[in-house]
Amino acid sequence: MTTRLEFDGGWSAAVTGEPLDLVPPLIGTFLIVSPYADRVERERFFADTFGSQDVLWDLPDVFRFAPGDRKLVGAEFRIPEESASAEDSARVPVMPEVRPGGLQADEVKDFRHEMCTVLCRAPGDAVLTCLRDLDVLDQPLDARIGIAPDVALLVQHGTVVGWSITDPARYLTTGFAAPDPAP
């Protein structure tokens, strides 16, 4: 059972039993799992938290933690522009059961976590799986850590190698509006 996760640059966090209770809107090519409702609140949120973040034209995956208890309070993921071929998408390994869990940073320190580069689409787009690269498909996944409803981090050899969202159409929205509960 995975209890620790490694991110880029040797940064790490412990898996807790407390996933975020946030509805993750899917806005264009971004999946946002954070409590802010507009750009002003987003800037305030980033100022009051630590972790990975985007800088100018750099678009890594974003993980934000509260400085006091070092727990995950938000995340943003960008859907990769490149879709895997149908053959590669069919190679997505059998997913382990989702284990609900939040994250607690080992230390209060900013880091950078590369965004995923390839999108694998299940039939009917029932699940979108975003992977670091296609090499992830060569070995089974160790775990899926459910950090929010229908959003899971994909773990291989203790390292976060991607993420997935189940039933993405349910979370489609525009701007920072809440997703329609019955799309």
C-alpha cells in the first residue's frame, strides 16, 4: 500500500485519509480542484499557500498546500494536447481501486511538477487518463489516490506519473461556474 508519494525534484508527501471535498470543474483544457471562484480569489489562494504553480508560460501541474498543517488544499491539471492512439489508449493498465486520500507535504517548500504529456481516452470518454509519457504504459500502476470526487493521482513505483478523471462530462463548465449536476 502506497503511503508516500514522490514528485519531481525529490519532493514528497504522505498520503492521508482525507480527500478534498471539492467539485472539480473542467474548464476548457484545465481541471481545477480548488476552492476559489474567480481569478482574484485564485491569486489570493496562491499567495496564502505553497507548492507547485504556473509561472508565465510554464504550465506544470499545480499542487497547493496550507502552510500550517501542510495538507493539500487544491490542485490544477492541464489536459495534454497530444492524444494517444487508440492502440496506446487500449494499453492503459487495469486501474487499481481508488483509495481516497489527501496529501500532507513533508516540508513547506515550493517545487515544480511537470504536467502530463499524453491523454488516453477510454471508450465514450468515460475516463480521461493523463500520463507523464507513454512509457508509463509498460508497467502496472501501484495505486490510484483519489484526491477529490472522481479525480485520482496515478502512482507507479511510488512516483506520481499521471492523473485521471472519471465521467469528465459531468464536470464540464465555463469560467469558474459550478458544473451542472445533471449534464
